[in-house]
Amino acid sequence: MSNDKREKRHEGFFEIVDNSMNSLNVTKKMFLFMIITAIVVPSSLLVGLTIAVEPSAESAKVMRQNLLLEQLKNGDISQEEYIVEMELVKDMPMFVFGNGMIIHLTIMGVALAWLVYGIRQWFVLTKWRKKYDAFKIKKKETDKILDEEFGDEG
């Protein structure tokens, strides 16, 4: 193999590696975007769902009281059952677990998974980039030494 072909092949390999590392940097920026959206999007969804769908504990109590009153008027329950049920309504917990909560937990689970994955990939790609930068510095130093020592023989 002639020296020119060997030099072109050598440069081609490093160009491929450089292009790969640049592509990884673009991917790293995409992971940063993913990390940000993993925090912002689910948070806004949760706020929107909380406002639009999930009743507060107080409104749940009022809804239950209205339902019991309606049942009493219709004769579906007796006065004694109404009184017992109303006592239970007073003791209702402040935290209502329903379909809205399952949606909230699902959104938060997916967001947390993306967040963890994105942060992990960010660190992996940063580590690769640092190693490659150190390699390029050592390669330049080695090429300089070889050029000084064998530059005239080529």
C-alpha cells in the first residue's frame, strides 16, 4: 500500500470517529431536551388534570352529601341510614384516591422513568466525550513526536 493511500485511510477513520462523536453530542443535546420535557410536560399535565378532573376532598364530601340527600328524598334510604352515612361523610379522608389519582401516578411514573433514563444517558455521553477528547490530545502529541522524529524519512 502506498503512503498516500495509508494516509487517506488513516484520515478517513478519524473523520468517521469525529463525525460519530459530533453525532453523539447532538444526541446529548436531545437528551437534555428530553430531561427538561420530562419535568415540564408532566407537571403541566398534572396541574391541568387536577384542576379539570380530580375533585377536592371538600367537593367530594359535598357531592356525597347531595347524593345522600337525593336518596333520602327518593325513599331509597331511611332517615337512620342517612344519619349514619352523613357521619361517615364527615370522617372522609382529605385525600381521595380515584381514577384521577391513577392517571397522576401513571404520568409521574413515566416522567420519572424518562428523567432517570435521560440523566443516565447524559452522563454516559459526557464520559465518552471526555475520553475521546483526551484521546485526540494524545494523538496530536504522538503525531507531533513522530513528525519530529521521522518527518524527513517519509
